[in-house]
Amino acid sequence: MSAAPGNPLTRSAPWRGTARVFGWLGISGRTLVIAIPMLWLLVFFLVPFFVLGRISLAEAIIARPPYTPLWERDADGTLQIIATLENYRWLMEDRLYANAYLSSIRIAVVSTIFALLIGYPMAYFIARSPEPRRSILLLLVILPFWTSFLLRVYAWMGFLRREGVINNFLIWAGVIDSPLTMLQTDFAVYIGIVYTYLPFMILPLYANLTKLDDAHLEAAADLGASPMVTFFTVTLPLSLPGIVAGSMLVFIPAIGEYVIPALLGGPDTLMIGRVLWDEFFSSRDWPVASAVAIVMLVLVVAPIMWLQSVQNRRELK
Amino acid sequence: MTGRGWVLPMAVVFGFVFLYAPIISLVVFSFNESRLVTVWGGFSTRWYGELLRDRQILNAAWVSLKVAFWSANLAVIVGTLGAFVLVRMGRFFGRLLLTGMITAPLVMPEVITGLSLLLLFVSMELTLGWPAGRGLTTIIIAHTTFCAAFVAVIAQSRLRDMDESLEEAARDLGAGPVRVFFDITLPVITPALVSGWLLAFTLSLDDLVIASFVSGPGASTLPMVIFSKVRLGVSPDVNALATIIIGIVTIAVLIVGWMLRKQARAGR
Amino acid sequence: MSEPQIAADTRPWRDPARQPFIEIRNITKRFGDFTAVNDVSLGIHRGELFCLLGGSGCGKSTLLRMLAGFETPTEGAILIDGQDMGRVPPDRRPTNMMFQSYALFPHMTVEKNVAYGLLREGMSRREAYARAAEMLKMVKLESFGRRKPHQLSGGQRQRVALARALIKQPKVLLLDEPLGALDKKLREETQFELIRIQETLGVTFIVVTHDQDEAMTLATRIGVMRDGVIEQVGEPREIYENPKSRFVADFIGSVNLFEATVEAAAPDMMRLACPDAGGAVLVPPQTGLTRGQTVWGALRPERITLSRDRPDSARNVLRGTVEDVGYVGHMSTFRVVLDTGRMIRVTEPNNLREGKPISWDERVWASFRPEAFKVLTE
């Protein structure tokens, strides 16, 4: 019998020898396989947040590294913990930070709405297209996503500047006499975000709308609904999960965005990611930057993660 | 939507113009003779020549490729193992923690990931002496961590779709668990892992924020160099660089897409 | 190949002294709060083709997976050929399984799929592929070795799966809904093919199915399962003719069930009071019943005869009106509303009646023999 225990050939596979070594150490193969991703993420994902938290309680000093240690030994050898909430008080007192949080949320919300307004008709059209055209259009939507994000934002710099393509075109067409200021405004930031994350809006919407059964639409038409009424009473409600998914995929990266406001926004375009960056690279104040990150984590990331887990649980049901 | 037949196509055309017009103008002006990027001064490939003589950009491109290659490899290993453990291993201690840790990088703002990893590396250097300074290694570690999340999502959905009885059948025919993983699981999910690798490679190549935090002197990636150039304004050699990258990516996406389609057709 | 001994010829289960080949001893499997298999004991003999029959969620697949080693029993033991399977992993068990989805490895050719089990034993590639070719010949797929599974039809995939599961000559072959994915006509052909292969190789088969016709055709014995418990074990005829419970009677074939009370026992006949059937029903005497006890009667539709005139000789006669007639080709099914208001189902072969067939709204007599009315206490 082939499967009977004790077959010498099945036992002499090289990995079994390795397995036996770990067996002697009291580690099963199962534990080992679990340990690799677990340890990696513990060390390089979870622990950094504790470091972040600890440095947000330190004071900035001019040294390497530029913050005070968490504990110090006194002359008599006792351990003294040095921690201060000064950085957090600073965040509360200076209006700049509160404004940056609020303005990040505003910019992310407005951009998400515009992405939805532009993305929905495209997703709908692609989903309703016959096969060869559908694949080509879908590829055209995905293609920009694979090209460099930074360069796509840069492309808009050339497009929106005072001597840029849009202004030149409008002057040539006689619509305006003098160039408009578009670059370095909030408007440019909206355009940048919508442009960058449009594929993230279209893809989940497309996935949802292709699943839409033609029979639903036909049934609605059969029952006397005009195309417009059908759209608002049948298609739109059924595509709600796609709308939610797409909006999340635009909103989440938009809220912490740094590159787009840095390149397209003006000096007064406040976004929290940009504030953190400047605090770190320009002011070189690591503890305050850490405190900003911690507050951002609590105010922005935690609600999003909570919302996602709620949504996941609902989908499982 | 037969009644207002032209509204929808117009919206779609507008959408695609919005997506492609900036890219096309970027490409067109890369062949502009004039230094003034928006004034047409005749056809020229002068900026491509300058680009090829720019040591800084060439070095940065090489750094970026190395980082992306190793990050993608490591991310596929960590991400696939994570996905496998979550989908196939049932209950174990720390399962919930791993689930959270493997998906959280997807929603984590880059500035936070970058800053927290930098602080970790600094603290580790102070206490453990490793990593000594920051550079290629630290960027690869950082990129692996956030790319692994994307690989894990792709691998998880493929593993969930995969008929578990394939693995049981191999067990039943006399293969041990490790053998089953390499004989059955891995080959079946390979297309998903190829997609995951490509995604990880692209994300790593594209990242500016995290790399800026965790890199050190002498290890500037291509996005870092481009960023420092364009911050000062539009420059024609960046247009040339963008055109080259767009060309490569377009061809690569078309080839890979074609191959995956062919394989999907053969595999079903 | 020498002619193996087939259990269907010797019926070893009829001999209580015979040691079963597979012993399932008080097996229980719980998933959290849910008990999938509840204290099941079963003996299966060498060379049997045993069918586990039941609806979805009755625990039949879980029982099969415990035999294969994919699930560990919460309590109890499984012995195969006298060997305790308790801690033996699936890759070391003398069993092989044919999966419901067939589980053919999509990235391997047909011959590699079939040879896979032998290669894992360490057999040389040449020998393994030669044996695989032999096996493919047996399932009539000798020219398909180089194809990939997705290039085969459903029926061909099913045969590859069978060949792959049989190549290691397992002591026991476990089949999970082996014909479930085939269409009706192919299924009937394949049933007999499966019996032929089982008889050629003499391997013990355990088949899980929800299809009663399949179980009746294939099995030497059937175990009917419900809610994790085996309700009855027996040969197909026994299960059909003498169901032990209302569930089994109802599950296997169709049946008319009547509630009745034991009225009087005479030495040659027993009388039951059955208001639904319009009064008294005569049945052969049975032990273990007491006067006044509530029992159930199971009457198969084909055991009832319809006639326009009152039959003289019949002992149980009911009066009713035909409500509905269904013509199914080789037979007809009738729905007759008795004068008591109770509806019964009657089937009759179409070659039986000469002259004008019985039709809608006709007044009829429905008669049946005392032995046809099976008395159930459960």
C-alpha cells in the first residue's frame, strides 16, 4: 500500500530533514510559516507606531538624534522618565494645525465628489459597452495608473501655469484676454487629486455596474419607468456599494496627500500631510512632527479603519 | 439611456480627454527645441540627449530599479505567506493582529508610514547598531512593508477563489504539506503573484514620500530627484524623462496584459 | 488480473461473526456548537460499495472527510483493516478520495495528474507514467494523456479523477458525489461503469450522495443519514421495502403516510384504526405493538391498484375521486382524493391497463394488499 506509513522514499525528502531540526527545537512548520509575516509586520509596521508615540512625548533639541531621550540616569543611578505633553499642547494652541486638519477633510471630500461625478458616467458607459470596446476602454482607464504618479502631477503643472497650455488655448480662442491664475490654488489641488485617483473611482464602480442584471432595467422599463426614472430608482441604488468603495479609495489617500498640494497648491493650501512634512524636513522638529502624526492617526486613520471593518463585516453577511 | 443619447458619450469623451490631455502635452513638449516649455520652438531631441548625460538622474534611476526589484521580491514573499496563513491556517494566536497589520498599510497615509519607519530605524541604530545609517536597505525594508499589503490583498482573493480540494487531493495522494504548497498552491496562484509583483514594483518605483523619509545621503531615488527638479518649476528634460517612462510602461502593460489574457484563456 | 472477491456476491454483512474491514466506532464531530456527526458507529466490509445517503448538511460529507483524514473526529475512532487511523495524516492513509469538484490540478497534464500519487511514493517517472497510461486505458481515455484538464468534457474529467484516485490501489476509495456534476443521461451510463470498475478492481468504495436513485443503483448497502445520525443501514431493497422510520420511508422514493392506532390483533391479521383511510386497515400481525398505540403506515404509490369496479378479493379498499393524472411515458401518476378528504398518490405502469385509461374526476376504488402497508413506530 502506497500511503502506508514507513515508506522510506516519502520520508527522505530534504525538507523533512529541516522540519525535524525545527521539531527538535519545539517549533512546528506551521508556527514557522506564521512567524515570518507576523514578525516582519510587527517589527516594521506595529513597533514604529510605538516609537512614534514615544518621540511625540520628547523635546526637540539640536543634537543627533534631534530629540531628548525618554529616560535618563541621574547621578545616583535612578532611572528618570522624561516625558512631556508640550507638543500636543502646542498643536491645540496653534490654529494652524486645526485648520490643516479641517482643510484636508474639506479638500478630500470635494475631490471625492468631483471624482464620482466624472467617474460614474465613464464607469457606466464602459460597463454597458459591447466586448471589444469595453476591454479597450478599461485598459485606457488603468493605463495612466501604471505611469509615474509624480510625472502625472507634473504634467498638470505645465497645463495650468500662466503660460500653460490651457491659458494659451483660451487666449488664442479669444475667451479671455489675460491669463488666469490656476496653478498654486486650491482648484489646482482638486484637479490633481481627481486626476490622480480617478481610476480608483472608476474600477470599483465598473466592477459593480457590470454585475447589474439587464433584467432589472428591462423590468423597470416594462413597468413603465422612463430611462431617467429607471436610473435613479434602480441603477443608482444598486450601485451604492460601488459608489462607497470608489469614494473610500479616493478619499483615503487624498486626506494624507503631500505631493499634490506641494506641487499644485499655493502657499496657503493647508493639508495635514504637508504640515507634517514641513515640520519634519524644514523645521526639523521631530517630536512635533510625531505628535502631528499621532493626532492624524487618531483623527483620520482610526475612523477610516473602523468604517472599513464595519463595511467588511456587512459584506460577509 | 436612449433619450439623451449624446449626454453620456460626451461625458465619457470629456473624462478621457481629462485623463490623457496632460500626458499627451507632456510628450509633445518633450520634443520642443525651446527651453520655455510651453512655447513651440521647433522639433528637437535635444532634451533626450541632455537627459542621457545627466549622471544624477541616471544614478537615481539605477537606485530606483534596484530598490523596486528587491522590494517587489520581498513583498511577494511576505505578502503571499501572510495571505496563505490567513486564508488556509485556520485559527492561531495573533490572527486578528495579523489581519489588521497586513491591511492597515493600505489606508495608512504615506507621511505617517515614512516618519514612523524613519524613527524606528534611528532608534534601532541607537540601540542595536543596525541599520548603520540609512540608504538602500532602509528604503527596501520600508517599501517591502507597504507593498506586501497590496500583494497580500491580491493573493488572498486568489486563494479564497481557489478550490481547496485541490490541496486536499494532493494530500490525499501522498504529498506532505510543504510539498502541496510548492506543487499545487504556488503554481495555481502564480498569475496572481505575477500581478502582485508588478504592482509592488510599480508602487516602489513610484514612491516619493516614504523614500524621502527613510533614505540617506547618496541613496536618492528617481522620484526624489524629479521632485527636487520640478519643485523649482517645469523643466524640459523632465518632460523627456516622463516620455521615456510612459513609453516603457505602456509597452510593458500591453505585453503583460496580453500575456495574462492568453494565460487566462488557456487556464479556464 | 485474477477475479477479486466481491462483497455483492457473498454479502458478508449478513454474517454477524464477520469482522468488518472498516470500523467506525462512536464517531462524533463538532464544529463549535454545531454537531455535524453524532455518535455514529458503522462497519463496512471488504469489497463493498457502500453509499452514505442523505440531504445537504446531514453529515455524510463530514463523515467521509474524517475517513480521508481531512477532519479529526472530536470523539471516537476509525479503524481500517484493523489499524487505528487516529493520528495518521491524509497523505499516509490507505484511502484515496475522488472529489465532488474532481479537484484535477489545472496546471498539470492528465497523465501527470494520474501519475501524481505514484510519484509521491518515489516511483520512477517512467514506471509511474506507464502505470498512469494503463489506468487511463481502463477509463477509456488512453489518447488524452497530454491534454490539460480544461480541454476535457465533464464526463472525461470525472474519469480522470477516478483514475487518479485509483492508481495507488487504495484499500478504500472515497467518492464524494461522484456523479453530481454530470447530466442525467451520462450519470446513468456512468453508474454502471463505476460498478464495473469496482468489480474489476475489488476495491472497497464508500460513496456519498444525495441522489436516492444513484444510491439504489450503485450500493451493496445504503446508510441513510439525517442530522448527523445514521437512521438505517441496509441493502437497497430492504431500505425501500422495510423502512424503519417515517424519514427513511419518505426520503427513499415517494410514499403515502397514514397515522393509525392499533385496534386488535388476531393470529392471522392485525387491525389498525386509520381515520384518514376511511376506517380499518388490515395488516399482517407484528410483534412489539400494544393495543391503542399510535403508529404510522407507509404505503408506496406503486403498491396501490386503481379500478372502476370494486375488487372482490382485496382486503383493503378505499373509495375516492381522481383529481389529477400525470402522464410520464412509461407510467402514470394519479392524485386521488379519498372520501375522507385525504389525498394519496398512486403510480401505475402504462402497459398494465387495457382499454380506456382512468381519467380526471372518475370515481375509483383504490386497493392494496396487507403487506403493502408498512407499520412504522418511529
